[in-house]
Amino acid sequence: MIKKILSVEEIIKGCKNNDNSCKEMMYKSFYGYLMGIILRYVNNSYDGEELVNDCFIKIFKNIESFQPPKETTELSKTFKGWIAKIASRTAIDKLRTLKNQSYVDDLSEDEHPVSQVSIASDLHVQDILKLLNDLPDTHRLVFNLYEIEGFAHDEISKMMNIPESSSRVYLTRAKNKLRALYLKTLVSSYE
């Protein structure tokens, strides 16, 4: 039996109608995309697989709330943005429940000056992900939310239940640690 390849629009409509073959197509089509997002938050693929499956449960449960754009050419991009937000929030929720985090409420931003990071080199995506995975969980989480997902510090502070100033401090620490890890990677590659 030959399966027909469906468009994103047809897959979404099928999922809204609870069509299992459309759900399977969506799962196969977006699994890798969601895993890429999740792996920016968690270090191991077992947790990643569990979180991606949790994301799909949420996607299928809430597919009715997805609002497609007026311009159908933007549908895939808009849908990817919607499921990416679900993925990042699912990962944050999981990390929040995994441990009691101690925060740096008492630190002022003056103690940790913000500095620019320039990672312009021959690093590949896998190298960058490895550097991110070497960060402490909270640093990696804030870095992902701010630099990659585009959230503001006030949004991050609400999501993580931390002061806004702590979000800034964690970002600064993450950037400083990434810089150190990056320089260490460069030095070791020339040895």
C-alpha cells in the first residue's frame, strides 16, 4: 500500500480530526526538529526522547488551539514556532521538577559585568551543542531561553521563578563559561 505524502496543512487538519495516520506523519516529520530543541536543554538522549514524546502528547492534545496564519505560505514556519515553544516549556518544566535549584539572588549585576561573546569560527553544530552541554543546567537553560529562543529576562524570571537580575547573572556566567570552554577547545585543537 502506497501512502500519500501530505502537506503540513493536511497533516494539521488530520490531527485536529484525530486521524492516527496524520498523527504518525506529524510525529515522523517533526521528531528530529523537536529533538534538536530539547537537546539544547537536556544532556542525554533518553531524557530527550521522553521529553519529545511529552511534547507530542501536548501538541496532539492542544492542536485545536493552534492558530494558522492568514498567509498559507507561512504555515510551516508558524507551526514550527508553536511546537518549538511547547518543546522549550516542556523541557523547562522537566528541569524545574528534577531538582531544587539554588539561585544567585544576592548577586548584583555589577559583580559580573556583561561581556560580548563572538563565536565565529569553524565550529560545527555538534561542537556548539557539546559546549552548551558542558554548562551547568541553570546556566544552559537561561542561555537557551535568552540567546536561542529569544525570551526577555522578565519572561525568563517568570518561567523559572527567579529574580530578573538572577537571569542576567546566569546569562553572563554562561557566556563567560562558554568563552572559556571555546578557548580551551581552540587550544586543544592546535596541540
